[in-house]
Amino acid sequence: MKLEIEYLRERHHYWIYRIGERGIWNPLLFEPVQLVIRKDCRSYNALFHRKVKIKKGVKETTDKIIIYNKVEDFDPKFLDTILVHEMIHQYIFQSEQKDTSTHGRLFKYYMNRINKEFEGELNINIRDRNPAVKLKGPGDKLHTLLLIQYNDGNWFCAVVMPTRVDYFERMLKQNMKIWKMKTYQWAQSNDVYFNQYSRCTKVLHGIKKSEKEMSVFINELNIKPQVASKITITKSEETRSLAKRRFNLLNFFKSNI
């Protein structure tokens, strides 16, 4: 399902009154909120945001529910779950209730009641206790991957900053025996699964897989082998890398004058 604002409005209105009918919250306490769709975000699936302005001594608030478009084909059930999660935040703020923290006792009270009443339809969770669903599917971001196979047959996958491919290429060639590596392969993938991982710039960190798991992993996440010299670097990444080299060079001269 393609994510559209009109559909979000319909679902937002639907859940306000559907949950209200069960006596969990009062629909009349909801105030207007802007529904926004944005491109993918590594940290969140969705977000409730309140902006406060003071104009000529008068306090003005603008509330938004932002849904991050992580995949081309959104699961309607998952969308309802993350939308109602943010609606709980909206209700607590707009009904002027005080909670102990962002996902405090009050949030958990509403979350548990809604999950119980709508079991099978909604499964709201708190990110720090129950990790968000790791979405998969084609996205608009191309990730550079380093796949390493060790002598024991196990594999390692790291998401690497494209401008650092040459650096890691040199490091790998120097440490093949020390790291007990059998082989390594550069690759690229546009799967949104990799959006959640920070890109390696100096130290390798990533995902460990067995040989059997790696075969499935490669097929599921559209991972395509690539030669190091042909790794795609975007203009913005090239500009940032150049700016960083100039900054380091400037600091070098300053420290040696």
C-alpha cells in the first residue's frame, strides 16, 4: 500500500472514535494535528512533535504526527500500529496530562489498554523494550556493503561509507592472515533494512551470519556484488569528504606553523 496523507487522515479519524467507543480516551479532547509524510529516518518509524512559539506574549503550539516512509509497500496493520502509538502521545499532550517520561506510566496505561481491547489489530510497543519492526524492501538509498568470510565459514557484513572504501581495502589486504579471513567481497544494496545501521568510517562494525544464513540474507536484501573501484559515491558524500580533507589539511598547517 502506498502511503498517502488522505489515507492517514482517514485512519487517524477512525481510531480516535473507535478507541473512544471503548472508553479508553475522550475523542472530544483531541485537537487539530498536522499529518506529515517524510523520507526514511534511521531512528524512528514515526514521531509526535510539538512546536511552541511565543508571539507578542501569546503562546502558540503546532502539533505534528510524522510518519517516515520506509518502504514502497506499507503494511496497513503496521501503519495503524505506529499511527496509534503517536496518537497516544498526541492525546496525553492535548488533554494536558502529565506523564513520568516520554513512555512513562500514563503512556503504558493507554498502550496496554488499547493492545488488550484491539488484540490482533494493534500491537503497540515501546522502542527501548521491544525493538521496532526491522522493515525490508527497496528504498531510494544505495548502501555500500563489505562482506567478509572467515576461515571458520562464518560471515560478517558491514555498511561502509563509500568515500572510505579505499581505506578499508588497504586495511583488509594488510590484515587478511591476522583476522583469519578466507575472502571478502564489496557489494551494494538499496534495501531499507540497512538504513538502521551507521556507516563505518574507521572501525568495522556490523552483522554476523552463518554460511547458511548469509545465502538467504543476500537473496532477501537484494545484495549485488561490486568491484571496489566501481562503488557509487554521491555528490553530497564526495563534497563532505573533500571538505573534511581540507579541514584536516588546514589543521595540519596550523599545528606546524
